[in-house]
Amino acid sequence: MVFLQPGDMSAILLSLKVATAATLVATPIGIAVAWFLVYGRFPGKTLVEGVVNLPLVLPPVVVGYFLLLLFGKNGWIGSILLKFNIQIIFTLSGAILASAVVGFPLLVRSIRLGMEAVDHSYHHAARTLGANVWDAFFTITLPLSLRAVFAGMTLMFARSLGEFGATIILAGNIPGRTQTIPLAIYDYTSTPGGDRMALSLCLVSIFFSFVVLLISNAAAGRSMERR
């Protein structure tokens, strides 16, 4: 049986809000980066790929620390944002940013695989017929990659639901403001007698993640069938 406290519902809703916002914000950037990596021809492309994929291999706490250095009050970007009265650390925006950065490589990888699977002769044929680069992208490459885009979005959403390390460093663990499901579970495991509540939130997290992965696999499967 699942036992949820009022604060748990807040953490669940906040997790869904953070994961949704991070995915929607990162998707246009992910599409642009994936296209750049697939069709771009420039020196240092391998280095760019490494930077994009770096959050996959770095501990999330390290990612969160570097984000804190950048977006903190004395950081390069944070100090500029403060002049416009915009604060990232210990806010919902910080939680969204942390989740977006950590899940971004999964999004780009999926979209890139989808774009690479598109027959490049279609793109060349469109260019031959007079279409410019953007026309070819929006009428051929992107429509044929939509299932891969959706699969990448679902993977990133699932990853964002489970984000802990970068979030707690950049956004903190403030109930009702930045406390997501993983952070609430951490609090319960550090509290005597909190095992039952922690287990309840674990089951909720497993449920959401499993549903999202089923959707992602279904999208990827249909994409393969069409090929």
C-alpha cells in the first residue's frame, strides 16, 4: 500500500513540472545541436561531441557544482543575471536548469540517431530542386525524425524525474519550492521511521519512469517499423 503525505504530493507535482519544463526548454536546442553534429563539417567536431556528452559520464554532483560556479551570485552568468534581478540558485529555475543539463545528452543522442537514419539523398534532392538548407530541414529532415525527437524527449523526461545530484547542489532541497521526488526520498531515508514514506515515493517514481520508458520504446519501435 502506498502512503503519501501532503508534502509528498507537492514533491510529485514539482517533479513533473521540473521534468516537463526541462524537456520543453531543451528540445529545440537539442534538435539544433543534433542537426549541427549530423550535417556540420568543421574542425573540432569531436571535441563538441565530447562536451555535449560529458554530463553522461560526469557524476551529477560535479555537473551541479560547475553550474553553481556559473550561475551562483559570483559566477560568470549569475552575476550578469543578478543585474536583471534574476536568480537561479535555490529556485525552481535552478532545478529545471540542472535537470535540463543532465538529461540533454540523452535527448541529443536520440535525435541524432534519428537524423542519421534519414536517407541523405532526400536532402540532396531537395537542395537540387531549389530548397535552401532550412527548407530541406523543416520539410524533410525534421518530419522524418519526429519519432526520434519524441523518443529523446521521453528519455530526457524520465531522466529528469530521477535527477538528484545536480539539483541538490544548484537548487537545494527546499520543501514546496525545489524538493522533487528524489530529494524527498533522501529526506525520508535520513529521518528515523521514514522508511515507509520513502518506499511509497520510490514506488511512485518507478511507476512514472516505467510508463515513460514504455512510451519511449513504443515510439522507437514504430520508428523502426517505418524504416
